[in-house]
Amino acid sequence: MKTKTFRAAMEIKADGQPGEFRAVFSTFNMVDKDGDVTLPGAFQDDAAVRISYWGHRWQDLPVGRGVIHQDEKQAWVDGRFFLDTLAGKETYQTVKNLGELQEWSYGYDVLNSEQGKFDGPDGDPLDVRFLKELEVAEVSPVMLGAGIDTRTEAIKGVKPFPNEHACRLRQPGDFQADSFRRTQRKHKGKIYSVIMGKLKHDDTMTEQAYRYADDVWTAAEARSHCKDHEGSFEAATRKAEEDHGQESQDVTETTPRSQTPSVQVVASQIEIEQMED
């Protein structure tokens, strides 16, 4: 059994069940630090996989489970940490807190490979091993690794925002780091906040999320406004707790985009812009 490790960047997600996450653990058609090139289709789609304790500690109990998926560019695992176990909860919290520093590794056996040439970044051919078919036994968060352009795409938080309803329009990972700004607008006389940022490879400011103060907006009002903008809604913690019986379904309800409110955005600059939408 061998292992291969990748750098991950953290985002926060609020749909699904607590502890759920998505982690890209392999990028295709790129030379990794081991001198391997993993080819599209190398993994088995929909294969169940264990989530190991930190650093491939096979002597400890698994901390979660997941399912492997792939497309023509990358492979990822949709998984869930076991938050009802101490190890699962500790691993979840560590991965969440590390954010962009997090790296992932997977344990695998090579079923089919071949040696060959691959064009390097300077155009010169490199001697590489093409990984054509792999069997993955487990995926694990680790300290350091060898991979290229991988990331933790999403991880479900245990609680929503404490005093704001939230509406996610786009994933925060689509944006340039440190480009977020917070503005204010009005809708039917009620103020709400707009989180904006610059998309990657683009300097255009684009809306990423809305925030609604829960002492101004009811959960129903905020959810309706979010739905009109094809966002994904989550009620504030305080409202979710007060209206648990009636609003529990509202917390998990999503709109067609299936995207969720970002909780890691910290506006480096506050701009007050009174606008009527």
C-alpha cells in the first residue's frame, strides 16, 4: 500500500448534514512531486472509502467514510466525519480550522501503470510513471504532501451564523483571496449586507453572499429574498433555536444552485452603499 498527498484549501459549507465535506485529492494530467501523472479514469467511480485518522494512523479507528467521484480533471471524495466520536470530531475541527493549510493523502494500490514521457513546464520531456488504474483504500488529512492543485472544497459547519440569516450565491473558492468587501442594500425598506469579491482570473467585483440581520428580517422573509436570487439559505442560529419546530426544515432547504453561505469571509474593508434592489 502506497500513499500520495496533496495540498488543500478550505471553504465552509452549510448544506447537507453536520460533518459532511468534499475534498479534491487528485488532479489529472499533471506531474506530481513523486514524478507520477495520474490519468483520467484512474479511480473507480462511486467506490466507498474510509476516512482515516490524521496521518494514515491505521492503528486507530476511522474518523469518517466517503464516496469517490471523478471527472476529466480531478478526483474527489464526498464524505462525512463521525461527529459522534471524539476522534471524528477532533479531526473535523482541525481540518476546518487549518483552512488553506490543510493537505490530504490517500492510500492506494497500483493496478495498472506504465512508464512514459510527459512534457514538463519548460517544454522538455520528462520521464514519468502514468497511473492508469488505482484502488483507493482510505483517504486521510495529513501535515505535508506532494500533490498539485487539490483542495478541501467544502465542509459542513455544525451551526449557522449566530445573528444573521445567510444566503450563498457562489462558492468563496471561486474568488481571489483578500478581495472580499461588504456593502449594504435595501429591499422593501429593509437593509441587508452583500458580500462581494473579485473572481479568480478576473478583476470584476461579483456578489458572493447576502447577510440578513435576524432582528430585522424574519427567516421566511430572508429565505424568500434568497430564493428570488437563486441562492442557498440558512437561518441564523438564534432563530433556528427559537423556531426549531417550525424552522428546522427551513435550515436545510436549498435552492437550485445547491450552494451555501460562506462563514470564513472576513471583510477587510467595510463599504456602506445604500441601494434599493
